[in-house]
Amino acid sequence: MRTWGVIRWLGANSEALIALVTAVIVGILGLTNSVSASVVNSAILATLAALALSVLRSKWEFNAEPEARARLLSAQQSLEDLPAHIRRISQVEELLTDYRATLDEESAIRILRGNEITQSLSEARAEAKEWIFRGGTATFVRAVVLPDCIRRARRARRPLNVRLEILDPRDLRLCERYANFFRHGVEDPNEDEQTWTGEGTQLELYATIFAACWWKQHYPPLKIEVALSSTMTLFRFDMTQNFLFITERGPRFPAMMIREGRFFYDYWRNELDEQFDQSYKIPLTDAPRLSEQPTPTETRDLFARLRLDLPDSFSDDDVDLIVRQAIDAQNPYA
């Protein structure tokens, strides 16, 4: 097969080969003076004639094949359009890169439902070195997060940083607004929110503040801060060094989980930091030491030292309830 191809090539280029061979032979004979000058001149003319014949045949074949010429013209046009195609491809690649980044960001926001919320929060507590909360009364934090995280931190002999931003219990109107919003948001008379009141919200808030002092006393490596907000939020934010959870009214409703390192995680951390900085900080370092069974008198003195005097309308039974809800709080979503 290769031999046949060589033969075809020799046939297609015979004139050029004849001219080349003739020129070589005559050149050698001329250099050795084996032939006369007239013979050399004649050979030169014969060589030029062979070259001319080869050129003419090539041009004839080119003109006789319009399809080949069209292909050459098409190839030339394609080459001229190539830079524009390359620019368009680059633009498409940039768009794909942007879309890929968007999809990666969206994939980092996971929607949780039901038991997924409970399980994910439990896994977050297992590794938590810090816990940031912003919301209403922080009942779940007081009942579940603080005891669990402190137990794990004590076992691992590591410090724990906690920061809570809750409603201001001194503002009864704010507490009533919070209770009314969630009370009117449910229809089932058996729902827990149906029993919420402004005064009950105040008690829950004071219990969270008391719990912060209590746990700080019982686990000194705990660094805890509590700030009071003058505005209510409909969502609850729980953030660790690895995750951010945004929930509403417990595991009965969908929640969002965002991993650390994503844009929205950092965005919300900045937001929570700013909100905390604008809130009133409770001077927890001024809290007196509490006995293992705090009395109403001790409790009133504690809040007076924190410059958060309990309302005169609170009876000793109300104060005892604050202590019980702080120390022996029950999981509201159990």
C-alpha cells in the first residue's frame, strides 16, 4: 500500500523530478567540463521548460477543481473567524465559572426539617467551642445548649465561649409584643404558644440571665456574655465555629444550616456581631456568688447587682420559678 502511494506521488510530480534530475546531471557535467557550454545551455532551457510545465499543470488542476478552491476559501474564512470564536468561548467559560460558584454557595445552605434539626444541633454541640445566640428568650439554649456544651467542655478540659442576645426583660411592652406575635400565629388551642404572655416572657428572660450567672459560677472556664435587645426578631440564630442555624419556633418548622467558610456564614457573623455591639451588655462580673439553693432574697440581690431589678409585681413564687427554670429547665421541644 505504501509503495503504491509513492508511485502515485512520483507520477503527480514527474515534471518537477525531471527538471531536478536534469539540473543536477547537467550541473555536474558542466563543472567537470565533460560537455560543451551549448549543451549546458540547452539543458537549462529543458529544465526551465519542465518547471513551467509543472506549474501550468498545477494551475490547471486547481482551476479544474472548484470544489477544492471553495474548501480553501472556506478554511481561510474559518481561520479569520477563529479569534472571535475564541473570545466567545472565553466569555462562556467565565459565565460557567460564575454559575459554578453560585451553585457551590447555594449547596452550602441546607434546609433541615423535623428530626434533622434536632440531630444537626446535637452534632454541632458535640464540637462547639463557642455558641452565639440571637433571638427571643433563649429557652432552648438555657435548657439544652448550655448544660450539654459545658458537660462536653468539662470532659475535654477546654474553655467555652458563649454569647447571648435576648429581649430586654425590663421592657414589658416588648415582651407582650413578642408573646402576642407567636400566640396569634397558631390556631391549635393545644399549642404551647397559646399560653404565652408578656409577664411569662419576662420570667423566661430573667431565668436565662440567672442561668448565665449560675453556669459561670459552676464552670469557671466558661466565658459568657449576655446582651439585651430593644427589638424582637422572628428568627433564632445559633452559631458555632462550624455552623450557623436559623430556625423559627422549633423543629416543627424548616430551618437553614450554613457551613463555616461560606459567604453567608461570614455575612451573618458580621450581622450578629453588629447587633450585639448595639445592645445593652449585662455586667455579669458584678454578680455575687450564689448558694446551691438560691433563695428569693439572693435572687433579688443578684439582679439588683446586675442593675436589672425585678419588678415589684414579682412574688417570691415568681422568683422561685425563675431559679427553677434557670437550673432545672426542660427542653421545650422534647
